[in-house]
Amino acid sequence: MSPTKVILIKSPEYETERFREVCELLTDFNGALAFVPDYYEFDRKMFYFLRYELYPVHGFEYPSEDVALPFDQWRTYPLSWHELFTLCNFYREQNQVEEKAIVVLLTKRKNGLNWFSAHDRLRNIFVHTAEWENYTPVNPRYPIAYQVVENVMQILMNLHIDGIQTPYFHDSPIGCMNDFCLNKSQVIIKLQTANICPTCLKRMHQEKISAQILEQVKSLFAGIRQQFVFLSDVPTALSPIHVDADGRIMLSDYGIELTLPPQHKTLYLFLLSRPGGVRVNQLLEHKEEFLEMYKRLKPKAERPAIEKAVNNLVHPFGVEFNVVRSHINKRIAGLLTDSLAAPYQISGRKNSTYCIRHPDVTIEFAY
């Protein structure tokens, strides 16, 4: 299978040296995604929106879905998505780029919806390269490279932002590449986790994205993640744990939802409601509580399936308990840095009590 070509270009105001840094970072990770930098220079005379020193007054005519930011020189002249993608399409035509190739425009110019990045259905991407200092002290090349790869993968997943609800764009951040991050400050969460959730991975397999691409992206994300996990500006104060009326587990200050399968969530919620902890051999005494909680979390589940899951979980020997506990703790470790994860994890040891040592928990969920 031939590599997927990803051509990297820039708008005129983006410094060549900064562009080179991003390109070198992406090309350091070899694989089935072939990142190809091109230092192509757009002729400003051909595109009025690139020459605001000559055209300081301009009434934008945004496409209907691109109206959030009107023309304003104090916003550094934001461009509409149509204008940004026009540059990509012009480059394609001038250079006879094959349809399957992906063209990525790196630009310091803001866009009409003030997004970090976006892509269209013609396999074009733009990434906003400025203002990253508002979110992290890390060299901007790392989050910019992440945005490039994120959009490339969304194109390969056949995902598009067009107003249609989809389970693959997460409105509430869960530490996945496809977290929507409407609140732009939440982007630091997915940069720290550099993770792809099981739902999105399943979609990638359905779209037949190759193992070679997935391995390359995994390596690239791991390299980027290392720049973020020990940031001095990562919050050190614990976020409260809030369980809403539907059983959603929210780490509100971090903007994270802890998503777990019903059996795992049942155990986690039970321990949240027992701040003093419980021994494994005491779980059987609470079987009915586990059953009611599981049924509330998964109302369509058949009774025999619920019985089996709960019986395994509360067995006095604790075999299933230890497996579930380990999976929960790994999930939390994947969402948070090592220094933050421990208070949210299930702690304890054999023949002693197990608990979640977090001091600030509120639970609205009733069962």
C-alpha cells in the first residue's frame, strides 16, 4: 500500500523558521503517512485577503456556517474558512496535486470561527499557529503538529464537522484526540493524554486505516505527550468529583468526564459512596445495591447478564474485582498525569480496605 501523502504549506505571514520546526517534527516519525513540506509562496497580489496593508477596509461575505467573527483589524483580520481553503485548492490546481493527497495550510491568521484547526471534504486542512502561549509554555510546534495529525486522522476516519451529531466528536472532553474543546483552554487535556478512545479506534478499524498509520500516529503522539506531562502550569489543586443525576462522573475543574463500562462504573460509584472504604470479602453484603446501580446505569441489559456481572464483581475471592480495579486505575492514569491520578484511583491492598482517597465528592445519582 502506497503512503498517504500529507503536503504541508504556509500562508505568507507564518515565519519560515517556525514552519520548518513543525515540518521537521512531523517528518522525524517515519511511516505510512508521508509528510512533505513545500515552501511554496502565495502571490499576495492574487489574493486580496493576504494584502491588508493595501486593503484595510473589507466587508467579509462569510459562508452561512462561518459567521462567528466579523471583520475586525483588532482581531488581526480573521479569514473565513472559505478563504483559507481557497488557498489549499489553488495550491492543488497549480501543482496538480492528486485527489487522495492531503494539503495542510499553516497560518497565523485567525479564522472566522476562532478554531484551532479544521478540515473540509476535499482533504484540505488549516491549522492556526498563533497564540499557543495562551494555553501552554511548550514550544508551539508540538501542539501545531498534534493539530495536523488530528485532522489528518479525522479525514481518514471520514469525519466532518457539518452539524450532524456523531459519537466521534466528544463535546465533553474525555482525553481523546477527537475531544471537541469548544472551550479552547480544554485543549491541554488531550495534549497531555495524547490518547484515542475505544469508540474512535473502532471507527478507524471500520474505515480500514492501516496498522502502519496507527503505529506511526501512536509514536508521534507519545513524543508530543512527553512535552506536556510535567508542565509547571498543570493544575496541582484537585478537581472535585461530581456524579450527576445520570451517573456521569465529572472532574469539573479539568473539564474531563471519566467514562467507564457499566460494571466498572458500578464499582467506582459504590466506592465513591463509601469514603471509609470496604474490604473485598464485604462486597457480597452489598449485592442488591450493586444490582440496582448496574440496572440504573444500563436499563436495557437483561437480568441474567446483570446478575453475572455483579456476581463476578462481588465474589469474596476478588478475582474479578482486581481485574476491574486495575482497568479503572489504568483508565484514570491515561487521563491524568502521574502526580494527579492517585487521588482518583482505587487504592488499597489485599486483606485491607479499598477506597478512593478523594476529599471532595458530590453524588446526585440515585438508584
